[in-house]
Amino acid sequence: MSQDNENTEFFVGYLQAPAGISKFYKIVVPVLLLFAMGFSFWVSSAQKSAGQGVWDLSGEVEVRGYLTVDPYPVIHITGEQPRSVILVEQTKMGAGESARPYANQWVSVSGFAITRGDWTMLQLVPSSTFTVLEDAGAAPLAAIDMGEVELTGEIIDSKCFLGVMKPGAGKAHRACASMCLRGGIPPLLVVKNAQGEKYGFMLMNENGGSASIELANQVAVPVTLSGRMEQRGDMMYIRYSEGSVEKLSSTSLASYGESLAYN
Amino acid sequence: MSHDYVAVQWNHRKKVYDIALWAGIALYIAVFMLVSIVQHPGIEALSPMTLLIRALATLAFFLLSIILCIGPLARLNTKFLPLLYNRRHMGVSMFIVALAHAVLATIWYHSFGVQNPVVAIFSSPGSFDSAADIAFQPFGFFALLILFVMAATSHDYWNANLGAPIWKALHMGVYIAYALLVIHVALGAMQDDSTGLVPAMVGLSVLTVGSLHLAAAVVSRKADKEIAAEEPWINLGSWREIENNSAITASVGNNERVAIFRYEGNKLAAVSNVCKHQNGPLGEGRVIDGCITCPWHGFQYRPEDGRAPAPFEERIATYQLMLEGENVLLNPLALPEGTERPVTEIVDMIAST
Ligand code: HEM
Ligand code: FES
């Protein structure tokens, strides 16, 4: 009788591991760990920049200007450096309700600033209150008609795109963008020109009303749309024609230049 | 060898395994976050939450791919058996990582809005007009559900109470979950990706998992002696082809597989190839301390009667053998589980050399 088959490789969980096996794992385990780290490095380093939006939660800022609420609440700062500041709530909600009682007056209000390039947004906080200022002159607003346009770009929710979520565009973010629009956050059409520069146009419907809810299903994919462009304060709007929005989703989104999530 | 049920049977080796596993998980997430913080500093920084969601997602997918490779690797080379022994710990850890990804994604993308977050997963905008337009979140949700059921029933308690065949079938669900996740990624992250990274990641995984399964299937088919069940006594060839303390396997009709062991040099015994614990391949096991020992988790059976040594109670089917010169003949009709039958002895080992 022979016990010839010396056990050097066969592993049983509750017995002492054979020497051959222990040696094998002293190599395999570190190799596997290194492989995992390499994989992590590879995947992470392939992520692209999501632009230069900043959601500054370090301190509240005060904005003073002329408040309009149709179709979206915007404070127009006049003077040397005119600027139109979009107002939103803390969550995925527009600030139309809070702002409406103070419409068409000079106000000041504080909140957290969200900025990206030339764009500024103010996120109200629960303690934000609108203070009506002494009449500081005539209402500065007249809409300037810029004519018919047809544009190709991506409809995004302005709050996430301007800096709250990075990236705040593209398919990964699509469900969120849709939720934001349904909550009344203003939709923005972001367009890239041949030089890769980005332009944003606030979208409203033909009657000049909010287009948030009606565009909630057409966000985060490349589209073409047409309508009339107009300037109000420091901001460009498009009154898009109903039925003109066409998804360009026959191709992968990524092949629409770079996805607009990226700079 | 089997056991009573305790929460988890810990031993030193499992602890080392778990420490290595969770150190790896922590390191992976740390590397992922750090690389991005260095690469996109200051106002270019990506949201930490997005980074975490992506780190957890890719890590869960990586772990799942490894888990799916362990089975075929262990069939191709017994050196990988220790990974199999602790595969369930890796499975449960992978589930925890995937769950963290899903919960954070649901909070980040689907909460704080006008709709219930879980409902919002299913009302993500999209259409079936084109692949780019199909919502990807529900695929992740259903994959998570499958992974949850598997993690929740991973303990031996469920295995014993559901019965090995049902448990095994349930745990085949992992392949459905894997397929759902490939779709989740292809319709989601891949649509935003212009670097080719995401298709490379998914392709690499599918290719590795697929080819290892194929290779393992080919190898175990080759090892099998294929025989029609009706044949009365089947000739399996010389006993010399059976290494001492090891087995050869044969399939006898209806997917029944038999393991024929040689042990103590001159004894031969045939039993079912299927372990009562989790259907482990007994024919790839060894005879240790006089017992057939399963390669997966070490359950044991006596070659004489197919019963686990006391106090354990598992029983497997046995088969009759006889010798015709050097040739081993197998009766393909299984005897009831735990039936004792005479062990076949090779009488004149030298003379027949
Ligand atoms: C309720 C369930 C789930 C939801 C809502 C969900 C949501 C998401 C979202 C929003 C993304 C895009 C993230 C981004 O790129 O910023 C994503 C990506 C991903 N998810 Fe899920 N997910 C779910 C379940 C799962 C599960 C169970 C897994 C298991 C492994 C998984 C694996 C992945 C992977 C691998 C990616 C690609 C990450 C990348 O390459 O950046 N997901 N998921
Ligand atoms: S010991 Fe677990 S399958 Fe055999």
C-alpha cells in the first residue's frame, strides 16, 4: 500500500495549506492587488474635465438688482458690469414661487453663488429674504429681438451645469437633469461653435412662458431646435417653436463633438 | 465533513483573506479619488460624489468579473482552489460595494426633486428610438436586486434548506446580473465616453470571463468519458490511468456524472461526482485521511458507502465497479445515496504491470 501522492497542491480550507499553495499566493495576491490599483488609475485618469463651474458653499453673497420672474426669476444687475443672475432653490427646484411676490422691483437677496465663466446663479437658502430697495431708477429691461435662429446643442438644466454637479450634462446625468427641469429649474441650450467656445441660451416657449416641464424629456441629448432669439438684460433667450425640437440620437451621444459635459 | 450553522465560520485564513480584500477595496477607492484630484485641481475639480459613485461602480464591476473568473480558473488549475473556498466573502463584499454605488447614485441623481427617488429610477427619461436614448438605470436596479438575493442566501443555511440544486440554480442568476450590468454600462457611461475607455473596460471583462468559461468547459468535457447510460457495465480503461488518491470522471447519460477514485494504492470506488454542499466537483477532489474530500470547501465522504463521517449526515449516490484484467468496469445505475457496496481491490498490482 502506498501513500505515494504527496499532497503539495490540493487545498482544503480547514487544513494547513500545502507549501506549494502558500508560495503561489504570496505572489498571486500582491499581483492581483497591483492589478486592481493599475485598473483604478487607468479608469480614473481617463475622466475628463467637467469645466470650470464652481458651487461656492463657503459663504453667502448678496445680490442687488432688478427682479423679473417671467419666465424664470432673474435679478438684473446694472451699472459698470451688468449681469443677469438666475435664482434657484436649494434642491432641484426653481425659485419662481419665492420670487414672484417681489417681481418687477429693485431687491437684494443673499444665497450661495454658482458661477461658470460669464454665468452666475444664486442658490437661495431657507433664511434668504428678499428686501425691496428704494426705487433706484427706471426698469432697465427691454427685450431686443435678434431674429430667427436654428441651433444644434444640448438642453441642460442650468443649475447642475453651472457648477452644482460636475459633470452636470450628458447621459449619466440625464435623469437628474430631467428631475431639475420638472422642478422648474430653467433649461439652457448649450451650443459649441467651431472654435469649441460655448454659448448658452435660456429657453422659453412661444408664449414667453417657462419651458422647463415641456422639455424635461429632451434634456441631455444633442438636439436641433429653432425659434426667435432675444436679449434681455445681460442674457440671451430663445423662444423656441413648438415641435421644432429634434433629438439627434441616431448616433452615440459621445460622437456629438465631445459631450458638453466637458470643457 | 459538514457542520452546524453559525453566522460565518471564521478561521485565521478567512480573516487574512478578508483583510486583504477590504484593504484592496479601500486602496482602489483612494487611488481613484486621488488621481482625479491631482488631474483636475481647483475650479476644474469633479464633484467628489460623482467620483465616489464612479469609483464604487467600476470597483464592483471589477470584483464581479474576478468572481466570475474564479470558477473556471479553479477547474483549469487546482492552485486557484483557495480563491474558490472564500469566493462567497468576495461575493458579499462586491454586493456591498455595488449597493453603495446604487444608493449614492440614487441620492445624487434621483433625490431632492419632485418625485420619489425609487420611482424616479424607472421614470428616467428616454425612448427606444435608439440605443443612445434608452434609460440605463433600471438595468442597474434589477442587477442589484439579483445580487441582493444571492448575497442574502449565500450562507450554508440557505444552501441546505433550499437544497443544492435550487440554490445552485438561484446562484446562476449571477450571469443574468452580469449581463444586465454590461447593458447598464453600455447604455449609460459608455454613451458619454469619447476616449474608448468604457468599451475597453467592458470588452476586457467580457472577453476574459467568456474565454475562461469556454476553456474550462472544453477541458472538463475532454476529461469525461462519455458513455450511454443503458450500456450494462462500461469499460473505463486501465486503473493505471487513475492517479492514487485521485479520480477520473465519466458522464453516464442524463448529465449524471460519476467520479471513480483510486486510494490506498489498490482500492477503487465510484461515487456521484456532485457534492451535497454546493454541487462541487468531487472528481476534482482527493482522498485525504481515507475520505473523498471536495475541492471546493472540503466536505468529506467515505468511499465505502458515500456517507460523510459522523457526526455529519450528507450522503451521495454510490456505484458498483468490477475489474476485468486491468480494466475498470462501471455499472452506470446509481445506487441509493449512502449505499455500501464492496470496494474493488486490485489484487495483483505488480503482476499486471
Ligand atoms: C439602483 C441601481 C443603480 C443606479 C440608479 C445606478 C446608476 C448609475 C449612474 C447614474 C451611473 C453613471 C455615473 C457617472 O458616470 O457619473 C452608473 C454607472 C455605472 N454603474 Fe450603476 N447604478 C445602479 C446599479 C449598479 C450596480 C448594481 C452595479 C454593479 C456593479 C453598477 C455598475 C455601474 C458601472 C460599472 C458604471 C460605469 C461607471 C463608469 O464607467 O464611470 N450600477 N450607474
Ligand atoms: S464542499 Fe462545498 S461544494 Fe463540496
